[in-house]
Amino acid sequence: MSSPYVIDGDSDEALVDRARRGDFVAFEKLFERHRAMVYRYAYQMAPRRDDAEDVVQEVFVRAYQNLHRYRDEAKFTTWLLRIATNLGTDRARMAQRRQNLEQQEAAGALTWMTEGVTEDPVHNLESDRRVAALRKALAALPVHHRNVIVLRDLEEREYPEIAEILGCTIGGAKLRVLRARRALRDRVAPLLEEDAR
């Protein structure tokens, strides 16, 4: 006789289990539930809406294709962010030459990144000048530094989850964040001085 108490059949774990058994509707529910989170993260790594949408689609395609590899001891959202991080790193490597050319052509003026953006996650900065300098400095960081800044400071992820996403220890995650913040600070300071002249 079945128990009168029903386990939540709508939890991530239950939906993943159903999706593994071929229930595509269950996977669509996961997509709808977590699409916005993955988009926010992707948008910080590639702040063009079209690119961020492409990343979201590819993350969920890879997730669906690799459901058999997902281990239940990690949260499903953590696994999705790990896929997004790996995908972002791959895309950054492929686009490095193009980015370098764009930066040279822009001659240090990438203000277009802040024009017309309504969902700016760096809302607490005091002025457009600081936002522009921060975006420019963030875009110029190596992808491994940019990823940890996005995870910790923009997405506000906790260190254990960052460690899980990056596949390192919690101490290693803290060290990576510290190094990335120093690298960002070193890039922002001259930009602010340059604008102040």
C-alpha cells in the first residue's frame, strides 16, 4: 500500500530522474525553472544578449545530452553553472583573437557596453564613468579571473559552490577570487585615473 505522503515530484532531483528516463516534459520544466539563472551568469561572461542566449541554449543542450553523467551529490544548478563556465572558457579561447582586435579598434573606449543596458548588475556603482571602467576592466581580464569575479561578486555564489563549479578546494576558490579581485583592481585604477584627467 502506498504512503499517503508524496515525495515532491517537482524537485530538481525528481525532474532529472524523470528526464533521464526519457520524459522530455520534465527536462523542459528544468529549463524553464533555471533558464533565467543561467542567462544572468552567461550575460556577465558575454555581455551581449544574443551571445548570452546562445550560451543558455548550448548549456541546456549539453545538460540534456549528459544527464547520465550528472551526479546527484551536486545541486543541479551547480552542475549547470559548471557547464556554463566550461562553455564560456571554450568560447573565450575561440574568440580571443576577435576580442583583441575589437579592443584595439575601440582604442580603449568600450562605452557601448553600458549604453541602453537596463538590467545592469553593477547598479551600486556611483557613476557611469565607474561602470564603464569596471566593464572595460572586466572584459579585459583573462577568462579564469572573469569567471570567478562573476560567480562571487556578481552572482554572489558561496565559496563551497564556487569550489564545486571550478573543481577545486574551498581554499583554492578563495585564493582564485582574491587573485581575480587584485587583477581587476589593477586594471580599474588606471582607467579611472585616465578618465579623471
